[in-house]
Amino acid sequence: MAKRVTKTSKKPSFIPLSVPYLSGNEMKYLKECIETSWVSYLGPYVSRMEEQMAKRVGTARAVATNSGTAALHTALLVAGIGTGDEVLVPDLTFIATANTVRYCGAAPVFMDVEPDYWQMDIHKIERFLSEECRNEDGKLINKKSLRTIKAIMPVHLLGHPCDMDRLLIVARKYGLLVIEDCAQSLGTLYKGKSVGGLGDIGCFSYNGNKIITCGGGGMITTHRTDWDARARYLTTQAKDSPIDYVHEAIGYNYRLTNIQAAVGVAQLEKLDSYVKIKRRIASRYEQALGKIPGITFPKTAPWAFATHWLFTIVVDPLRYGKTNRDLQKAMEDQNIQTRALWAPLHEQRPYLDAQAYRIEVTPHLFQNALSLPCSVNLTTREQDRVIACIQHLAAPR
Ligand SMILES: *Cc1c(COP(=O)(O)O)cnc(C)c1O
């Protein structure tokens, strides 16, 4: 034990992957909640956060939820996804995206991402829909499963937007709804417009590792006032009468509290400055690491204003001389936290029986990618330590 303590104390200071930064009015607003006893689901901060999100995303409405997962689950229910339906989901994303499809009794069909920006491959989606599905009584039937395809769930991965114009053309052509998973992309713009207002409904997350946080929380954004009303109803236990306990549907306890929203409102005030910092961190990494043979990163599309939520590199073991896991280990020795990307969903135990269409890119990214520290409060000196570590491990040439 003593030996271990000595060893750790010699280590340079810890650099985390991505941690919350609470630098604004969080404490002031929280104090107000406690002093006024507005701590639960009703309260001025919940409404304020919803109004500010709707304004930022450019939708008529926004409904706060207690997690991004709850937002996605509710959005799918509101969109009418149910038992026996299918939803196209990217193979590379955090597993919550696919889980929420299963919560509704529906099945995800996993689609590949393209190698440039790592977003859902729209060319493959179109090919899948035209070759593997058929139209029957106005329904799009998957020829293999015989289930009805109802929606596409693009995930704007790592703070970079999908090509939504192209995706929407395909979705409209086949009569599919578009549910945007924006959990990693608050602040991200597509052709100058915020993600979350481009499809039929959008979902955000304020989990602790996202660009801003309120401890935990989520938001549903939509242009449709009827969907807004339905989402409010389902997230508050589907109460049909304000007085009596009458329920016409199975509801959920999914609402955000005023305490969480107080932190959320304070964080939203900081979002633009955080986005600026994230983009600066990414561009410093790109400049320094772009020169190292065997280290690459996803490109930024011409339509994108990316927030670089988690800055992620790809390590080519042949050219770099080491694998991403070697690099991760070397970083760990320097007390620098990094993370591999999510394992392809079609390889995860709950989804071994799910359909996956022509997956080629996601296993390669899982094998070789590594996310680097990029907290909003990462100092230049800390970033230089990360860069130096990657430079030093590179194969001598
Ligand atoms: C974080 C995340 C979620 C889930 O959000 P929570 O607030 O943690 O429930 C869903 N989808 C993606 C892509 C995420 O990154």
C-alpha cells in the first residue's frame, strides 16, 4: 500500500477526459430554488430552460426531461413508434440510442457510418431502403424481418452534424420520420441552423460528460405543438385530470426538477463560450497531431459548425508504430485519461440478434480510435502534455 502511494505521488497531475465546468450563476440560481422552495417539477427555471432551448434550437416548443435517454424514449413514443416497428440507428453511438427503440417494443436496424465525418452513411441508408424493403399498403416493409420501418434516428456524433438535407430527402421519399439524437451536439450547426430542429423531433442530454450539464437531464425539441403536449403528458405520468387520478395512457416520471434546471439555465448562459473553447482545443490538436504519421481525425464537413464534443483520433498501428491501446496505456502512465470509442452496437450482447446492414467502418473505428482530454477547463499546458505524450510514443523514423 505504502509503495503504491509513493508511486502515485510521483505522477504528474491528473488530466481527465471531459469533466463539467460550473463557472457561472449555478450557485446563485440553486440558492434561489432552495430559498423559495421551488425544488421539484414545477418552477420558473424549468420553463426558462425550455424557452431558451426552443429559441436556441429554433423550434416552437421544448420539453425538459430528467435524462437524454428519457427524452429519446418519449420522442419515439410521441412519434408513434411501437411494437413490431423498426427504426434505423447508427451502429456507432452510445447504446442509449438503440435501447430507447427497444423500450418501445420496436427493433433497431443498424446502419454503418461514413469514413469522413463518422456520421450515418446516407448512401447506404438509401440503398438499404430501396433494395431491402418494399412498399405494401403505404407501409415500408423490411423484406427480411417483415416488420414496418417507421423512422430514422440520426445521431450527430461527437458534435458533428449529419448531412440533414440529404437525409431528409431520403426520409421523405420513403415516408419515414426523423428523430434527431443531439445528445452530443448541443451548439452544433448544420448549414447555420441548430441541430434538433431539422427533423421531426430532436433530443438533447445534459449528462455530466456532455458539453453543458445540469447533473442529469434532457430536452425534447419540436415544431409540433401537438407533439409538445403529448410529450408533456407522457413525461408527467399521463395525468388526464388536474384534480382526479384519471389516466388514459401509461405515463412516466420523466420530468426535470427546478433544481436541475437552475443549473441548466446557468450552464446555457455559458454554452457559446464553451463551444468556442471546445473548437479552440480541437484546432490546437489538429495542428499539432496532423503532422504525426499514422494519426488522423475525422474531417469537418463544409456544412458543419462542429463543437468537437470529444476530440477523437484514429491511430494507424502500421504508420504510428503503436496501437490505440498502447497509446492509451502510455497516457495512463502519464495520468492522462483517454477513452476508446463505443463498440459497434451490432456486436453488443443485447443486439446480437438485431439486423445490421453492410457494416464496414464502425469496427475499424472501434479498433483504432481514441478520444483525448477536452474538458472546457483544459489548460494549454495540460493540452501540451497530451500532445507531447502522443509525439513521444510515435515510432522513431
Ligand atoms: C449521452 C447520450 C445519450 C443519453 O443521454 P443521458 O442524458 O445520459 O440519458 C443518448 N444518446 C447519445 C448519442 C448520447 O451520447
